[in-house]
Amino acid sequence: MTAKSDFFSGMKATSATGRTISIEEMTSGESLLLGKHYANPSKEPVSYNPDLMPNSHVLLLGKSQTGKTTTLKKFIEYMGKPRDIPGYSEPVQKTGFVLDFSGDLGVPGENSILIKGRKSQYGLNLFELFSKDYNSGGVNVQRANIIRMIERYFLGGGMGSVQSSVMEQLISDTYALKGIFDDKEETWDNELPVAEDMLELLILIVDSAETALSVNMLKKIKADGKRIRKLDGHIDVAKDKIDLLEKKGEGDKVAQGKIGKIADQLSKLEDDRNSLYNGLKTLMSDFLDHKIYGEEAGGEIIIEDDKPLNVDIGFYSERNALNALKSLRPHLQKIVESGAFSGQLPPIKRGVNRIDLSLLSLPLQKLFTDLFAQKAFTSVRSRGVYREWPNRVDSFRIDVFFVIDEAKLIIPEGRAAKESKEEPINRIVAESLKFGMCILMASQKISHFSSEMLTNASFKLILQLGPNDMQAAKTMLGLKEGDMRVLQHFGVGLVLDGTKKPVPTVFPWANIPN
């Protein structure tokens, strides 16, 4: 356990003896035991079992330093543990995804996946989550989704109309790089672009607008320039080898033979390099003649390219559009530099998969969580209703759980956006249970959650709250003053399971008077 957990377990005060269960008991049985009833410790401990309840979503509320993280870790540990089930030759496990913003939600036996702040090995593809249902999906649907995420997490929700139009066109043109078009369903299975493709295209378009060179010509100049620099490097290496052999092997026939072979290679390298270089010089000369003297003198400049770019540079060249495009560059640069949106997919295993986002900046954490939640939901939805899925575990109602600590990071602040039925997290909470996935979300304030979340999550656990949040919790959950009184004690919470009145619950680390 982490130092924080050790601290809390150490706070199992003598004054609470007989009123608590042990930390070990919490996850040792078929259900997660949260603790004893505050007023009647002799009753059965308060428990949670997602396979014995129709609604297993969990909302966990509590201000900082109330044991919220420790409680959430016990949920994670319980949900991901192997289970012996009759009829199965081996223990079975649910698959859990834990989005960890602070790096402190680790549990025993987990699969820990670190997403780095720069050049991350693992990541997600920003462009992949468009539905291939022709009636409701396609490029334009995911385009709107990408714009929503970039606007919310990088621009503070303040994308103007010009900026939005430019972003729409840039995303469409990025899909077009791979031959994917919204109105051509047969192209939707093509290889997807990645974040680097969009940034490189943006740079090409800006350079084209500012130099009057076509994007295809710039693409060729950059590609051939890269090849020329690479050939220059090989040429230098070959020359160094010849010099070394000449110094060491004067009169040596073997050395002379090696020199001859390398010299032949050097000659070919130099021919290839000069051919590329002279080709670019000719292309630029023809282009200048064309621009200066007109169509008659130079004719149309043809760029031989297997995949020419069909970009309407005129659209981007308008002053406002070009400025809007330039303003997007630093944000796309951050997305690309992290590697978290172009890297290899993380290796997912049965049990707890903790995605450690602690090294990412806050906007990147939010973007990754939003995208990962959508990916997880898309995955379970693609297999259909869980109870009808042929590979389901018989005794499971859900076999996938998704955990978001500090849920406010993914929930929009504006009331209209937060309450929108189209908001991805609202759709996930409303629909995921039938596909075999439940959501566990923690936050410090009840106001962070939408009414969709409060309605669809029947299991709520409330720890100590700030003074202003106490009244909000009472109002939004229909609680009474007497219900809230127990929250003055550390380690005592209210459990609402949707079927009974709130149960005051004493956790193992409680600190209460006799």
C-alpha cells in the first residue's frame, strides 16, 4: 500500500474498537465490505457487489483528506480481483481501466501503464473514434468530437467561428491525407491519420500561404530535402571509411578491394543526391518562370506524387483564416510532442489496468481521459448487450469497470454542456450498463456531476464535505440534516444504494468517539 493508505490504517483509533471491520476484510469476500452501520454495528456490514444490483455505477464524494482516495482504491482492488466461479476451470476477472491523474491509485497485481509527458511509448489515436454506421457516424461526427475536445481542454471553450471553421477544414483535410472522406463510406476502413499528420499539414498550409508555393510543391521540397540530408550523411560516412582504409591499408590488396567497393557505393550515393538536388532546382526554376511570365512560358507545374494533396489553399489564405490556423499550431504541437495521441495502444490485460497520467499536463490529462472513456465505451458497445453476448461470464452483470478520480476534469463546467444528452460522459453513464460496463467516479463537489450522472448512478458514497457543499448535497440528493450529522467524523460516510434510506457507515480507518 502507499504511504497514504498506511497513514489511514494507522488512524484506526482505539475509540472506534468494535465499530469497524479490518481493512483486509473489505476485499476478502464476494462483496466489497465498506464498514459497519454507525448506529447499529451489529448489523451486517454495508456492502457493494456490482453483479447483485441492477445499477452498479458509483459516485464518490468527499473533500480533500477525507479518505476518498483510499476508499476508491479498495473499490478498484475488489473489482479487479480474480474470482473462483463454478463451471470455470480458472479464476475469472473483470477488466478495469483506472485513469490516475496523480499516480496514487496503485493496487496490488495491477497492470501499470505510464503515459509520458514527452515521446510516450503508449497512446491513443485522436482520429479513430468515428462510428462506421453510415446513418449516424462518419468523419464529420468525429470531426465535431475532436473540435469539442480541443476547444474545451486547450482553448477554454473559447473557439471563435473562424477558428472553428478552419479547424473543421483542417481535420477533414487530414482525413483526406489517408483517402478518407465523409461522403464515401467505402473509404472509412482506410488507415487512419495521427496527430503528427495534422500538425505537418498545418505547417505545410501556412508555409504555402506565406510563400505562394503550392502545398504539393512544399511537400515535395520537404520530402526530397529530407532524402538529400540523409544521403549527405551516408556520403560523409562513406568518405570517412575510405580515408580510414587508405591510412591503414596502403599497398594492402584487401584494403584496396574494400576501398573500391565503397567508392562504387559512394558514386551511386552522390548520383542519387545530385539527381534529387538538381530536380528541385529545375522545379523551382520552372515555378518562378510560371509565376513571373505566365501560363504560356512555364505551363502548369506538375508534381509527380503517389498521393498528391488536394487542399484548397485559397480558403486558408484569407487573413483571418490564416491567423486562426497559426493560433492552433502551439496546441497541436503540445498534443504531438507528448506522443500520447499517436503512440502504440497500451497493453491491456484482465484485472486492473492503471493508466498513470501524472506526467501529462492538465489539458493533456483531460483530453486523454475523454478519449479513453469513449474508446472503452465504443469497445463494449460493439459487442452488443452484455447478457446476450456469447462470451459473457454467467454470474457477471458487468465485466468492465472504468474509474475516473477527480471527475470534474472531464465533466464540462457550463450547465448546458454538463447537462447535454450528447455529452460523451453522460451517454456513457446512461448506456454503458447494458453493455457490461460500470463507471466509478470521484469528486469533491456534488455540483460537478450532471443530473444524468446522479440519476443513473444509484450507488453513492458521501464522505466529509466542505460547508457550502453540504447544503448542495442535501438539496440534490434529498437528504435530511440528521443524515448529514455523522459526516463530521473522519472515516464515517453515508451510503445510498438506491433502495433504502442513507446508511451511515463506519470505515476501517474511522476516528470517532465511543
